[in-house]
Amino acid sequence: MVGSDPLRSKSKAAQPILKRQAVNERLGIIDLGSNSARMVVFQYQPHLAFTQIDDVKETVRLAHGIGDDNLLQQETITRAAETLTMFTALGKSLGLPRLIAVATSAVRDAANQPAFLAHIKETAGIDLRVLSGEEEAYYGYLGAVNSLSFSDGFIFDIGGGSMQLSLVRGRGLVRSISLPLGTIRLFERFLSTDRPSAEQLSRLESYLQEQLSTIEWFGCLGAMQLVGMGGTVRNLAKIDQEAQGYPLDKLHGYEIPIERVEEIAAQLALLSTQERQDIPGLSRDRADTILPGVILIRSLMRYSGCRSLLISGHGLREGLFYEQFLAGARPPLIADVRAFGIENLARRYECQRVHAAKVRDLSLQLFDQLQPLHGYGAWERELLAAAALIHDIGIAINYYDHHKHGLYLILNSFLPGYSHREIILIALLTRYHRKGTVKLGAFESVLSNDDEQRIARLSALLRIAEYLERGKSQVVQGLRCSIADGLVRVEVVSLGDATMEIWAANQKTRLFRKAYGYDINMI
């Protein structure tokens, strides 16, 4: 079951955690939006594991030039047909058995929708499913709630033609609405000049306030999270990361306070379209529409009272995927996003199942019994357990220096549900599970002042547990710790000869002594 513990096993023999099972499903998903068309490809085992293996995007600007008659323009129709024909050719070359293709706001509202769909069918061979506003919001909700850890909040998805806004309570979708607040619509209606005037900006802000005031359920009360998705949101996050000198190349799970959104909006408003193209982090093809999009985001934050914005890299396309991946589940929700993320990563890189379970158990025994020394709680315990399950992930690259390879893989993989700080902590625990003195390096700016000590103390426990499982034979069954006179004495309970494990663990106590100020001895 998704979200269950992957390491509970009755098997007595060591076997790969994640013994390779043939990934027997591939799925391509095409999303024809008002601004761009995108195709993503997933490889997966239903309910067990998945990875994205391809992604291609083309700007089509389907909503460009639509007037009061709501007619898609011939130029954009041709561009969309050419793009979708290219996508279907890619699908054939990849041998995809299935393609799911959807269209959103621009096609949904088009007066010539039937003729457009027939043309796409004839030229690209695709049956486009036109999503309603409610369906578009639903799939965006699935994408976000299956990849982030939040229970209550608002999700918005800004496209070129519309914006979807949803209310989430207890991870369930309660309300949703689709509004004509897409970036292309707003740009062409309010900011069509190269450098907007104060009057144009004022009219835009008044219009947004008017639209948002009709949504009686939109307002941050208590612990409500504001989650944003879509190209405009990702570009805003990238601009902020570049300005902050952010050390991670990761947008999903990034959080921006309202103060920095205000700063970026003010900066963009002073620049022409050409000048915006030089802003680090901004995609050049969004230089014209980024301003109304960021002003919309600022309005959402101001109106709701939410003080920060959480970025979701998963949205509509991923929501469509989760519906297939979790087929049969009603609703298609991953039960525990964080636990599944660790399990999914371990499956991809074939960590050893029984060995990882034993290292986790021994680490947690040390953690629980030495709590008077470190003073940590449930949060640190969870991070230690997560790191233990994937501590050998780097062997997928090479055994030598696999602790360093593990750091790279964790930082550059999709690990849903964890904040960026938590991902760095897990990665650094993995980095120091074998040897080395803890150094934060470039990640110091993302971490808290006491995280260096936290990493040292937790990785010291992980390191000792790793060497108490040196033979990967599970000979060590349990530990009994006592603390007295500056010494931690660990009695090793074994089933068989644990001489090598005890010797190996006693060779790896230097980090523990430095982190805790206590000697430690395994007997």
C-alpha cells in the first residue's frame, strides 16, 4: 500500500530493498495550455514507484489575439497543431503505449473549439480532452497534495488564459473556482504597452481586487498554506533564488515571503519587456507576461493574508499522472507523502532492504536511549530514520565515496513532502554516515544556526549503527545504553558472533566524541 513501511519483511535472507521489479508502465501526458504546450513522460509501477523520464515544452501562445468573438487565431492554431504533431512523433519514438492529451482555458472558451479539435485530430492524430475549470483545478490539486506536506490551505494555478483557485481542508478538495485571470489575458487587456504606466497598473490591481472579492471562502485563517503552481510561479521562484544566491537548483518546495514578492513586483514594473529579459532566472519568452502574473500573485497574498508562498513543481500534468498511478484508489491520494518519497527514491536506486532496516532500527535505538544527551524530538528522529533508509543510495554510482555520491543524488532527486532545509539535512546525514567531519559548505544559508551540531550528533548515531551492521548479517539484535562519568557504554545484544561489528563500531567513535563530548564504547 502506498505510504506503508517498505522495510517490514518476514524474509530472513538479505535481499535488495528494493529488489528490482520490472517497471511495466509508461505514460505520456500532453497539456495544451493557453501559453505553452508541454509533454511529460513517466515510467512507473502502479502504487509502488515512479520516475519522470522526459519533458518537452514549446511556447504556442494559443490565447494570443483572442478578441471579444473568442476565436482562436489561425497563426496560433497552426503553431499548436505543429507542436502536438511533434509530441506524438516523440511518443511513437519512445514506444509509449498511451498518451493522455488535455486542453485548458483557451480551447475551453473558444467559439471555434469544434473546428480546432477536429483539426488537431486530423493533423496530429490526437483526441484532445477539453477540461472544465473544475477538472483543471482538481488535477492541479492532486498534483500539489500528493507532493507537498500540507493539510489545509489554498492552491492556485496561473495559466495564460485562466487561474484556478482551490480550498483544501484535511488534504481534501473542498471548493474550487476558475477565473479569467490568465497572464496573457491580463497582459493584453491592461498592460499591452512595452513599459506600463502607473494608471495601467492601478487599473489592473483594481480589477484583480474586484475579482478576488467575489470569493467569500478565500482568506488565510490559522495555519493555512498558500500553494502556487504554473510557469509564472516557477519563474517568480527562480528570480528570487537567483537574487538570493540560493544554493539549491530546486523549485518544488521553495518558499517565498510576501516581502520578496513585493520587491520583485516593484522591480518588474519599472522595466520594459526587453529589460526584463536580462533578469537572472526569468525565461525570456515570459518577459512580457511575467509582470501581470506577479502582480496577480501579490494580490492573492495581500487579499488572503497569507505571508508566504509555497511553490509546487507538480500540477495539472502530474495530477493526471497520479490518477493513473493510483488507479483504484478513491480518492487517488498518497497516504504519507514523506514516507512514500523515501521509499520511491530507495526503489529507484536499489538500496539493500534488510540492511537498511537494521541500520534504521539501530540508529533509532541509539537516538531514543541517548535522548538525555541530545535533547531532540520526533522531527529529528524522523529525519534520522529517513537518512538511514537511503544511506547507501550512492552505491548506485560507485561504492567508493558512495557517501558523497548519496549527497548528490538526494539533492538532485525528487523527494516530495520535505522542505529544502530537511532535504539538505537528510543529504548531509547521508554524506557523513561513513566518515568525515561535518561541514555545511554552501548550504549554510538555508540551514539554522544549530543545524551543524544537529547533523553532527545525528550522523554520529547513524555512523555507529552502520558499522554495527558491518557484515550486513543482522547479527546485532539490540543495544542497551548507559551514561555515566563522561562515558556512554553500549551493550550489544547479538544473535551469533558480533566481534567484527563491535570492533568496527569502536573504530568509528571520533565524530560521536566530538559532537557529544562523551566517550562511547561498544561491548
